[in-house]
Amino acid sequence: MKFKQSVGQNQRIERITTSHLVVGIDMAKEVHVAQATNFRGIVLSRN
């Protein structure tokens, strides 16, 4: 069964628990940057 993108994205977001750490990396910039966020969306570390 195919889901619309927003439904699938919501399902992935709902699977995030208190034990998860979300890390985003931007390698397209001249200087690479990363950010760690907890399950509530609070930024824990930025580089």
C-alpha cells in the first residue's frame, strides 16, 4: 500500500522516542555543519 509523502513522514516522526538523537548534516556548504537535536526538537549541539 502506498502512502502519501506526508503520511509516511508522519509515521517516521511518530517512531522517534526519548532514546533517539536526530542528527542533521549539511555537506553542501564550503564548511560542513552538523546539528544534534533531541526527540523534542531541542538543539543539543551545533557545529
